Amino acid sequence: MSDGTAIGYGHPNDDHQFKKLFLAIGACNKPGSPVICPPEAALSQTICVNMLHELGSAIQTFPQISISKNADRRWVRRLGEKMMAAYERWDVKL
């Protein structure tokens, strides 16, 4: 946060990869269940995915050598560092 406070979201491996999806599907099938991700929370993700679709072939994939996987998950090694490096190279002319 801007005041230096950190928010801990836990380790991604603490829960099954699709736990939130399964909870959302369950809520659709059971009237009165709490909504796991209301539209206000999903808006940013929806905008991001829509913009990715508009980019089409301009999207670059990670090289296979960077990708790790096991029976339950697939991930990009050192993704946080790679994303931070890309952000630091990003230059927007306002």
C-alpha cells in the first residue's frame, strides 16, 4: 500500500487451483449462497481479459523453458521478477 502496509494473501498452494471457481459454480447451483466474486470485484479482470482478446496475435507467450508444471498446476518460474522488469521498462507518453 502507499503507506507501506502489506496485505498477505497467503501462499497460492494453500488451496486447490480452482477452489474459487468451484465455490462460484456451487453458489450458482444453490440459491441463497453467498456470491464469491461480485461484479464489482470481477470488473478489472474482465477489462484485462477483454483487452488481451483485442491484442490478438500481438500477445507473446513465455518460452517453454520458463514454464514448470506438476499434476495440479502450471506456472512461470520467477514470474514476479519478470513482471516487475516488464513494468520498469514500460514507458507511457502522456
